[in-house]
Amino acid sequence: MLFDGGFNFWNFLVDAFTIFLFIMWIWILINVISDLFRRHDVSGWIKAIWIIALIFAPLLGVLAYLIFQGRGMAERRLQDVKQARDDMRRFVGFSVADELAKLDKLKETNAISADEYARMRARLVE
């Protein structure tokens, strides 16, 4: 056994926390690898070097990638989300003008307040 005291509540908590950290690390590793392969601004050689670093020193490789490429990961993710939103709007037939007209009707009938109207309008215009 890992602990001399046998199985008790504190050992369970340590085991649960360890499993949580391991799953969180695997999740971050998958995000780093997926971001690396989605990038178009680096060459295949740079991607290969990062993959080698992730294989031979996984913890340090993930930390280094997050430190050096964290801001770029966030920007690429934001661009992907905006692109997916725009694609969905085109697919569904979303029209900002139609939504603004609906929003104006809601404001005229006092179904929403002026603050809600301003907030929703700003979100639509984005």
C-alpha cells in the first residue's frame, strides 16, 4: 500500500486529488497538441520539435508551451469561436437587422429595460 495507515478518508482525498491533477494534466496536454497541429504559422520542423519535447519531457514541454504560446493559444481559440459563430449564423440564416428589429419591438412593449436593450444591441452589433 502507498500509506501505512491503510485506507481511510485522508488517503481517499489524496488519491482523488492525484487523479484530478492527472486528468487535468492530460486535458492540458491534449489542448496543447491540438493547438500545435492547428497552427499554420509554424513549420513542420517546429511542430516536430515541440512534439519531441512533449514526448521526452511532458511536464516541462507543456509548461514551456503554455508560457511561450499561451497568449497565441487564447487568440487562436477566440478566432476559432468567432469563425464558428459566423458560420453558424450563415447556416441558420441569422440576420443582424432582423434581430435588431425584434429587439426594438421588445423595447417598445417594455418587455426589456433600456439597460438590457443596450447590452443586447451591443452584443448583436459585435
